[in-house]
Amino acid sequence: MTAMTGPTVCARPDCRGEGLGRINARGFCSECGRRPRPTAPAPVPAATPASAPPVAPAPGGLVSESTAATARARRRAVARKFTVRPAGEDPLDLPRVELPALRDLVMDDPRPPSRGQTCGREGCDEIVGAPYAGQPALSRGYCPRCRHPFDFTPQLRPGDLLGDQYRVIGCVGYGGLGWVYLAEDTQLDDQPVAIKGLINNEDEAALRAAVEERRYLTVLDHPGIVRIINYVTQPDPRDTGALTGYIVMEFVDGMTLDQIKDHIADAVRPYDGPRLYEHILAYGCLVLRAVGYLHGEKLLYCDLKPSNVMHHEDRVKVIDLGAVRRLDQRDGEPPVITEAFAAPEVLARGASALTERHDLFGVGRTLEELSDQATRQAQRPPGLGAESYRRVLARATAADPERRFGSAAEMSEQLWGVLREMHALRLRREQPEPSTLFAPTSALLDASLGRIPGLERWLAGDPRPLLASGLPRPEQVPLGLPVPFPDPADPGTALLGIPTDSGPRRLIEQLHAFPRPSAEIRLRTCRAHLELGERDAAADELAIAVRLIGAAARYDWRLSWHRALLRLADGAVAAARREFDEVYSALPGEYAPKLALGYCAEYLGDHESAERFYEAVWQRNRSQGSAAFGLARLRLAAGDRGGAVDVLGGVPKVSRHYDAARIAIVRVLSGRLGHPDALPAAEDLAEVRTRLPRLYLDEGRPSGPARDRLTAETLEVTLDWAERQPGDGGPFGPPGRPAGPGGRLPAGAGGEPKGRAAVERRHAAAERESGEPSPQELVFGEWASEHALREELEGTLRRLARQADSPEALGVLVDRANAVRPMTRF
């Protein structure tokens, strides 16, 4: 019989090879790892004589679309037997998967795997036992190429007793190499156990893999890996002279992630809401714990995929260790892998390319398989979460293994960071946790909002200055960003860990005395030169660090970070943005690159992107004052004074930027926004009167130069507001009119109000009669007046004059005090 020839080039539109993927001998694409879409119906083979053994199909017509649909229908039917309850509130909490009765999992009609299996004879890679041309798969037969027999039928029947202890209930599924049976331990109160045997006892490679799996399961002990209980043998029912071995394992009653994938596609609760991606990331974090344990034992899992991960109750277990092999095993048997989840280098070079990064690729592809099913808008994560998730998967599944995560712990840390980000954005509840890669900085990305104005504000000549935006200049930003922790493996790290009071110039001299080559020393001196404004010297230090790191420099995110700092020092914000974006791709779970990207986007006028970056940092950790100030600036740019105050008010007292945020609130409430006539509302000025005395200024003293300057700024705006109120010169009468007792004007002093002023005053009187304070009463208080306001401002400006450091400055400040002095009558 002539084998049917399948397509040679992958035609899938989503293939990573973009039309260049070649179909290998086993029928899989070399780029995306999947079978090609069928191009035409396969011909039905002629009937085989009854005396001849059944013939298995050739690779060209392995799996039809109807077969795949049947497999999905079976998975869904089994999954519907489970009850899935919502997860708890902790970010790592998973939905709880429960099965009312274990016997519901038993298959009524056990069928062999629809994808077929590789022939069991050494050296033959023919696929046997797969569907062909719409016909069902064969359970037993002979390889059409080498005539080696195969038999995929279950060898155990309900009621069989293994080892005089384990009573078989029935088949519940199959792994990559073996049937899995549900049984009861008759010596332990009929506790359920899982029994695993080979699908095909004639498969020589599978026999060896079963021995390896038994050996590894015996020595491994991790809550995320299925546990072996016993090993028993049973006479082969087809050959009385042979014994078949079976592994007895703990029974994990749950759904595989393959079945969870169907729940996601069908939007079955609780997989139909914005928390879905958090659950997917939690799967990744928990699976990586098991994978990291294996790597610590110098083992590779090799075949990580959704069907090999079980979600039971609220936990996750990795099952089917038949593909596990030693980390240093580079020859011998080819690895047991699934092409769709195998790293490209392993598909191309086989066992010689196996490293921990292959397993991490499998974890990334497994998560990708799950999230690809989330097509409903309601399943999308909020804010920046979707982009951070995309980037963490892109790094995990990068074609270049050097661009992937270097270890399970490293990947898990970034997944965990993205998970906390999503959790915080969804609930608007912070999820703080110290970074292991960046040290916090006491500096604040703010040029003026959170600072007391200097005397130059009154010396500049502008009588009605606007509230400055507070956006720092690019060259100021490097000192306000978090600092990467040095690489522990670098010889200079120990020296950098010693606290020092040296200034940047002295520090450079000390670090240059270090006798050994150290990239981290060079990066630190690079930042010291930037502190001094010595951009060229900083660039030289960075170039030396690049040479010391060598070939790995193209993958080192620390170098991208420092290149971005240099670009900021040059004022090239767009170029800095590109470098920070590289860091974000390498570290999607870290807040530092998002803070830097938020600044770059804000500076370049991309306020929508800046909002997303700042919000991701702020919602995750409210102590990140720089993100709060960034959001406040964006609110002010949109004319939203109250929104800016709300954000700044959320900075907690434990934050080192708490006092700066409280100062900024007073300045925002009393500032002119964008135009001299854009004055605060009466309620804003009233709140300033409440907040200003409570600020911690002048080292906690009740009076001092800082409090005088901030008071003068707020009083000037308040006077401007008062002068613009309806009436002949203000709410209480003409300017300078003497006040009566308690700061009130004498009755009838202002004459009878007319026109619009009369209407405004009648409204104010009506508000007072109703118990609601008028705007004037909110601003001035019960016994205040414009006269009293002018007196207070005059005295404050005269105290500012005593801070002048030159006769010219003294004269300017005295003149400003005289200009607001209230008129008096004799």
C-alpha cells in the first residue's frame, strides 16, 4: 500500500514560521509544532482481506477535524461531572474542583489515543493506531512499515485484583505512554489509588520509559508532583509466560488543564470573568514550583503540556513523569516530547539541546494554550495587565533560548509580579511586595508640586503665577528611579554592599581602586558620573561594563537600563523609552521599568500610555509616591483638580513621600491651573485653611520660613479669589472698607446692592438662612473679612522679606507686602 503524502509546508495562518514552517516526518510543523490543516479529504483505502492483519495509516492522514472534535466533546463530557467553586481572595487561590463520585470518571468505552503512537520498534518512527480518512483508530494491529505488532487495548478489567491488594474499577484515561486505571486499596479501607500500565507492551522505548518513571517517582517528594505508592506485577493475559509491571500512585481526582482549557473556551464559571488571567498565572506559579524542584534534583520534565497538569481541589499536581530524564543526559534515547509544546532548538537538534529552558518553554506554551481560549471581552484583565501577561509569555516562549528566563524561580517571580499587578488593578487594592531586583529610592519624580516654593517665585515679577506641572526635566530623572541590585555573582558586589557617606566624586575614586574587573563596579560609577552631570564619563564606564560582560551583554537588561539613563541625560526621551521597553519585556512583573515608561510617555505627550503605566505601579504599591505624582500631573493636565487631590491623598503615612504628597495637595487646592483666571473653588480654599496648619514643616515647628512661603502662596490666591467675587470690591464691601467687631462690616456700610451684585448677595443671604454656608463664609470663616485677609498676607510677605539674601530681593518683597496692605480711614 502506498502512503499518502501530506503537505510539506505549514499553511496555518497563526504559524510562527509565517509560511516557512516545514512538516517533518512525523507530520508536525518545525516552527509552530502543530499538525497542518488538512488540504483535501483523504481517500478511503481498499478493503483489507480478512486473513491479513490490520494496517495502520501513514502519517499523511493522521487526525481528521471530526476526530479532534470528538476528543474535545469527550473532554467536555468528563469535565461536566466536576463541580467548580469560586476561588478565595488570595492572589494564588484557585477555584475548587470537586467530583461527587470517583466512579463517574470511569470510561464506559476505553479508546486508544486518537493521535496514534510512534511504532514501538527501535529505529522506526512510523505512526500507528491513528485515525485514517475519517475511519476510527485501530486498537491493535501491525506497523505498516516494519510489521511490529501494537495493541492499545486496556490490559486490566474491572474487578481484576493486582498484588492481592488493588481492585480495579476501570479506566479513567491515558497518559503519554500508559493507561491509567482507578482502583481501590482493599487493605486500606478501599482508599482510591491510580494504577498506570503501558498502552502498548510491545513498545521497547515505552518499557524503558516506564522503568525510568518508576525510578524517578520513587525518589521524588514534592506536593506538586504525583506520589508513587507501590509497584506490582501481573501476568500478561495475552502471554502466560510474561509479567507486566504497574505503578500504583496516589489518585488525583481533578481535571487536567486540557479540560480547564475547554471551560475557558465555554466561559464556564468561574472562568468567565476578569479574574481568569489571574488563575492562569497562578497555574504557572504553582507548576513552576514543581518544575523548579525537578531542576534542583538535576532532572528535566521534558513534556510539560496541559494534559500533564492536574487541577484537583484547590491545588495543582504535575502528573505523568514518563518523559523525565537526567539534566546531563545528552545521548541515548531521544526525548519524549510533544511537538506543540517543545522548544524550537529541541525540535531541531533533539536531546543535545535539552536544558531547563526547554521546560520553561513548555510552561509558557501551556499558559498560552489556556489564555488563547479567552476570546470574550469579559475575560480580559484590566489596565496594563494584558500587556504584562503577553510579555511574560513572549519571553518564556522566545525562539532564542538565551532570551528566555534562566530558571524556574526567575520565571515564577515575574509571573507572580504580573499576577499581583492584575489582582491590584482589578480590586483597586494594593499588593505590595519588595522587589528582589531593584532597590527603592528616596528621590521623588517631581520637580515642584511637593516642594515648598522658593523666594524666586515672588522675585520673578509675575504677580499671578500659575501652578507649575511638576514634571521633572529628563536629566533629573535618573536620580529619581529605582536602582538595580548588583549581580550576586559579580566580584564587586561585596564592595557595593558596604554603606558609604562618600559623595559621587569620592565614590568614583574609591571604586576605581577596586583591583579586579567588575561590571557592577562600572555600572555604579556610571550612575555616579550621571549624578555629577558628566555624561561622557558615564558612557565610558558603561562601555567598559559591556566589554566585561561579553557575549551575554545582548541579553542583559541591566545594560538596557543604564543605556536608558544615558539617553535621559541627553534629553533623548524617545530613545530612552525604547531602552526601558526592553527592560519591561525582560521583567514584565517589575514596577521599575513601568515607572520609567510612565515618565517617558508623559513627557512625550502620550498621556493615555502614561496613565496605564502609572496606574499599574500605583495600584500595586501605594507607597510608590512617584507614580502618585505622575497620576496627579495627568489629572491636572486634564483640569481635574479633585482627581489630583484624591490620588495624592492615597499616599500612605508609611511612605517616605507622604509629607511631599500633603504639601502637593495644599498647592494643588490653592493653585491657578493653566490660566490666571482658573482659580480654585470656595470649597478648595476652605480645605486649604484646614490642611495647611497640619503640615509637618520646619522640622515640626509651628512657624518658620517654609511655612511662611507656603502660607503666602495660598493667601495670594485666596485674595485673588476674593477680589473676583460679585459686589463692589469683594464679598464684604469695597476694598479697604473698615471692618466692624469680629471682622464684619458695619451695617449698611456698603450701600444698597444693585443689579447682578444684588442677586448674588440675595442668593448668599438665602444660603445663610438655609443653614448652608455661602462661598465667602467657606473661605473666610465666620468672623473673617477681606481686610483681615490682606493684613495676614501683608504680615506674611514682610516675614518673607527677612529671608531675602540681597537688598534688591528685600525691596521687591517689601513692595509686594505694601501692595496688598489694606486701606485705612482716619
